[in-house]
Amino acid sequence: MGRKPDAVAKPHFSGSVGAGASSPRAARKAPPSPVFLGTALFVLGFVSLFTGHVVTDADWSRIRSRWRSKQIRIYEPIDIWKSRYSSIYYGCSGRSVNFRSAVPENSSTGYLLIATSGGLNQQRIGITDAVVVAWILNATLVVPELDHHSFWKDDSDFSDIFDVDWFISYLSKDVTIVKRIPYEVMLSMDKLPWTMRAPRKSVPEFYIDEVLPILMRRRVLQLTKFDYRLTSELDEDLQKLRCRVNFHALRFTNSIRTLGQKLVRKLRLMSPRYVAVHLRFEPDMLAFSGCYYGGGEKERKELSEIRKRWDTLPELSAEDERSRGKCPLTPHEVGLMLRALGFGNDTNLYVASGEIYGGEETLRPLRELFPNFYTKEMLAGDDLKLFLPFSSRLAAIDFIVCDESDVFVTNNNGNMAKVLAGRRRYMGHKRTIRPNAKKLNVLFQRRKQMGWDTFSQKVQKVQRGLMGEPDDIRPKQDDFHEFPSACICLRKPGNVSVTT
Ligand SMILES: *[C@@H]1O[C@H](CO)[C@@H](O)[C@H](O)[C@H]1NC(C)=O
Ligand SMILES: *[C@@H]1O[C@H](CO)[C@@H](O)[C@H](O)[C@H]1NC(C)=O
Ligand SMILES: *[C@@H]1O[C@H](CO)[C@@H](O)[C@H](O)[C@H]1NC(C)=O
Ligand SMILES: *[C@@H]1O[C@H](CO)[C@@H](O)[C@H](O)[C@H]1NC(C)=O
């Protein structure tokens, strides 16, 4: 089952893509009756709401059990632009009445310093969890320090990326946050702050047993390399605190938001809807994956050269990795998947990416599938100049445009993909597509052996449950930041917007 070396470069799909537009219709042709029943009931429920008629509890539970049943999930054709069930849910992260309020600075257990780690979104997770750890410890949190030495090298400080005053005031009921350690406290310290690193995904008891005594003895303590240092499983109140931090308190600075929104406006002026694609296709990442991406001998040589940088990497079979779904989709494959799902060639595509291995040449097949192809460089022009030396600020612009998109898709499950997926669920289940790399790969390899319509139907089938619906398939060990279920509430009957 070898992938042909020229599979990516050759535009052999251009003849058949024109037929793509007809495929969703084909898929809709013969839906089994439960679908009609469920959908009809659902629509009826809504109509009655809009006409001021409240659905009874019995109706409601019937509607819910209908659409939740496997039958419907499997056969129901979906609207590729919008989940029709999103309005039954809303993001909920309010404090419960018993949730302990912020401990004032003068009675807190000490000052917690945090040094975050990684790129923008990994740091975002670190900051979110740092607030929760400060709450657990009754500590005063000092505004976290960003990582200036990661792969993405960026000298920006917290206040260059995030609106620091908003951050402090939004969370003031939960945790006391200060910009720096007070001068008197610094003077009274006879030693440098104690520094330690928590193990990955530590439980609250770890912080209470191992960190608190030192914090109380030394008054100031620094936790380093802080990213995924708190378990995914916490009490609901603490999960909601996570959501308040991540989805509300962490707001980008005014200048970043202004430019991000400007790009969104430009896209919306051209077309009311757009798809945002986040591509990670850096040489390092590809080399690390041990996969083969169709670039022939040149690619094999270049990637294996980069691979030598890590001396502990195991020998991997590129084909095994691919069939296990471990290889990120190429830009071309992402384009094929989107066209097969039913996005027409006139769809506006915003592409967020860093360095792409092979550059323009690698992106060309995607551009051919979606000629209305935009990047922040194309949309922002000179406005981007001030941001160019700062990778995190550039990433923040992409974050905003991807977050605002109607449909978001990535070829990876990195931190940005996870954080945005979680955020989009919270913000109303905005359509978010996770490619089923394992099964799609089989289809890509057999692409030439089937007609476009068949291919398209099969792609739609393997993508079921991975389209950002409220009842999406969840991985066994899912991460709270990607599936913030404690912060997603079901509307009560009668509480679906009746403002019309
Ligand atoms: C989309 O495809 C059709 C043919 O299927 C072609 O006529 C049209 O020019 C294409 N649109 C764009 C924007 O390329
Ligand atoms: C702590 O500070 C608050 C004001 O922030 C003040 O009202 C309170 O009296 C102080 N408590 C102590 C014990 O100093
Ligand atoms: C934090 O403060 C609350 C109330 O003042 C107390 O019940 C709790 O035990 C404290 N926790 C720690 C870790 O100090
Ligand atoms: C109704 O929905 C809103 C969110 O749109 C929520 O804030 C509110 O608490 C809900 N009310 C009830 C009674 O569920």
C-alpha cells in the first residue's frame, strides 16, 4: 500500500472535483425514516418555541433522546456550515454560591510565581491552570511570566499579548492577582524564591502536600515549565474556574484584537462565511513524525537529515505510521477532505500556518481546490509589520481569525487545535472538523480507484462524529481543554432564545 511519490504534486483530481458539489445531495437521497421523525419533532419543538409556545418536558426529552440515538447520529446528513443542535446548549462557567472567594493578598499563603512553557497556546493552558492552582493554595498569583526560550522564541511579556488589567479584574472574585511581588516582600526575603516543577497533570493534593508547605515557609515560590501541570479531572467548580480564565479572562491586547477583527471584517465583506484551516507542516514536525509525504528521494533525504537531531528516535516505518493515523494530513489532503465534505470551490479559505515544508509548492494543490485562499499576510499588508518580529502575536492574530470562522479545521492535534476546539464548543458548538487521519488515509490511497461521488460519500462517512457536533466522539483520554464539558449546559425547555 505504498503512496505514490507523485501523489501530492500531481493535479490529478482537478478533472473530478467539479462533481464534488453534487455529492451532499446524493448523500441526502435516502435517509431512513427515524431521521425524518427526529428532525421533524425537533423542528416542531423549535417552531413552537418561536411562536411563544413552550415545549413540555416530555416533548423535550423525546426530542433529545431522538437525536441522541445512534441511528440519527449515523444517518443524518449534516449541515456543513453549522451544527443544528448547537442552540440547545450554552457555555456556562458562573461561580456557584459556595465557591470560596479570593483570599486577600495580606492573608494569602504566599506569592505564587509561574514561568509558563511552550508556544502561545501551551502557555495559555499553563496560565489557566496557574490560576486554579493559586486558588487551591489560597495563594496570591503574580501575573505569569511567558516563555522566551521556546522553539517559537518570542520576547513578548504577558502584557504584550494579553490585556493584563482585564485579566486581574475579571478574576478578582476568584484569585488575587498582582503584577509583581511588593517591594517590602522582596526586601524581607533573605534567599531567592524557591523554584520547583510539578509533575505533569498533578492532582490538587500534590499542590497541597508538596507545594503549600514550602510556599508558606518561603512566602514566595516559583513553579517552572508550567503548562499541563494540573490533572484534567477536577471538581466542577474548578473546571468552571478554568473556563472563566481561558474563555473570558484571557483576552488579547487591544492592538492584537483590533487587527484580528479587521481581518475578520475583510473576509466577511468578501463572503458572509469562511472556513479557517490551521496547518502545521513544519520540517521539524514532519521529520519527527517519521512519515512520508510524497516528496520523493529529496524529501526522504531532507527529513531523515533533520531526524538525526534527536538521537533517541526509534526507527519507524513510514507506512505503519500512516496506517495508524499518526501522520498529519498534507495541505492537499485537507483540501480534498473539505471538497469531499461539500465545501465548494468558491468557499473562502483562511489559512493559518507557520513555516510550510516545501513552501508554495506544497500549498499549490490546496489553492487549486480553493482559489479564494487568504492568509494574514495577504489580508493585513503593512498592518502586520509591527507584529512580524513576535511569533506569539502573529499566532494570536491567527487565533482570532480561526476562532471567528464559521468552520475550523486543522491537520494536527497540537495545542492551538485543542484550545480552539474547546473554545468553539463553549461558544456555541461552532463547526470544528477533526480529520479522521487513519481512515481518510485509506481513502486517499484509493482515490484513483473510485469516482468523486463515491469518494465524497466515504469521506463524509468517516468524518461522522468528528465534525464538532455536541455529541462528537470523544477520545478515550480526552483533555478538559479540548472537551470542557463541565462548562457546557443544556438549555432548560423554554429557554431557547425567544427574542424574535
Ligand atoms: C469552480 O469550478 C467550476 C467548474 O466546476 C468553474 O467553472 C469555476 O470557475 C470554479 N470557480 C473558481 C472560483 O475557481
Ligand atoms: C488586609 O487588607 C484589607 C484591604 O485590602 C484590609 O481591609 C484588612 O484590614 C487587611 N487585613 C489585615 C489582617 O491586615
Ligand atoms: C484556604 O482557605 C479556606 C478558607 O479560609 C480554608 O478552608 C482552606 O483550608 C484553605 N486552603 C488551603 C490550602 O490553605
Ligand atoms: C437561560 O439561558 C441563559 C444563556 O443564554 C442562561 O444564562 C440562563 O441561566 C438560562 N436560564 C435558565 C433558567 O436555564
